[in-house]
Amino acid sequence: MDLSTVALLAASGLAAGLVNAIAGGGTFFTFSALVATGLPPVIANATSAVAVTPANLASAWAYRRELAANFKRFAALGIVSLIGGLGGAYILTTTDNAAFRQLVPWLLLFATVLFAASPKIVALARSIARHEGHSPSTKAWVTGLAFQLAVAVYGGFFGAGMGIVMLAALAITEGDDFHLINSAKHLCSTLIQLVAVVIFIAAGLVAWREMVIVGAASVIGGYLGVVFGRRLPPMMIRWLVIGVGTVLTIYFFVR
């Protein structure tokens, strides 16, 4: 592996950790960089998922008090997330590179649109939460769990933009408490990623050299995101992710 490849992978991991700590969307950077190094799309996707897991675990650990206090409340969400993540990861292991390559531009387009529409999605989530109150009806709760299952399947399969759409599902089941929703999001995201990582490793889909470089850089980026995140306008970071997503979507469509 030459120095330019190492630099590209390290830069993608650094960028992913930084934006994930502030706004989400790090998969855009790591997946595209891994593909650019010559990895097949399925291998690149699995390696990206494994590489960013340590940084995401650190984010979940930051909410350990909220998670401990609401363990019983989040139990159903956690089970649904595990099942969906397992299903999505399994689907990826049975998808050949040619088929996945055809899906990539559509997946990137979907994720980019999610980021672009994130303010409206968050507003919708809060509107649903206010309507339901802090004790959602049984119908709303079941609907929210079904929604979360679909999000978890997508997250186990690809994952970019998962956190944004997850907010809508969690608002239905958890109400309008930001810290409660955010802690639930980190829990569900972590469970989805962990079960997917186990499947990817067992299936032999991880390029370990590349993973170590991207993973180490993403941890540093995640730390920098926490330290300097408040100094950077969130809107600027969000539009940066949208811009990168748009460029990558066009690239993979015309490639």
C-alpha cells in the first residue's frame, strides 16, 4: 500500500469521525475512499462499517447514564434494531459485487436526499411527538417499532443517513425529549452496527489493513468533533455532507 493510499484512507476516516460526531454522514467519505483504493463495493461497504464502529461506540458511551436509566424503555427498540441489523447485514453478504455496484448510486442518492431533507424530517418527528405526548398510543408505538425495523435493515445493509430517518421512528415511540431520543438513537445505531460487524467479519468481507487505517483516523476525527464541534456551524457541516453526497451520487451514476 503506497503512501498516497494511506493518506486517502486516513483522511476519509478523519472526516468521517468528525462529521459523525457533529451531523452524521461519515459513510460517504469512508465508503468512497475504500472504493477508490480498488476494493470491491461489498468489501468496501463492510470494511467501512467495521472501521467507524469504535468511534460510534464512544459516542454511545457518552450517553451511558441515559441508557442505564431507560434500559427497560429501550428494550423493544434494541431487540428490533438487532433483528433488523442482522437481516440487512445478511442481505449484503448474499449480494454480489456487480448487483451491489448497481445499487450504490441509488443508495447514495437516497442518503443525500435524507440529509438535505433532515430539517423537515426532524420537524415532522417533533410534530408527531407533540401530538402523541410522552405516552404514545399502542398503535403509534407499534408503528414506530415497525419503522425502526425498516431503518435497521437499511442500516445493516448500507447505513448512510440512517441516523436522520431514525429520528422519526424514535419520536413516535419516545416523545419529544431531545436527550432521550438522541440516547435511543445512539443505542440503536450501535446495536445495528455491532451485529452487522459480526456478520461481516464472519463472512470474511473485511479488508483489515484498510480498516485499521480508517478506523484509527475515525477515532481521532470523532475526538476532534467533540472538542471543536461547537465552534463549527452545524449547517456548514450538513451542507458539506450534502455536497459530498451529491458529487459521489453523480460519480457513481455516470461511472
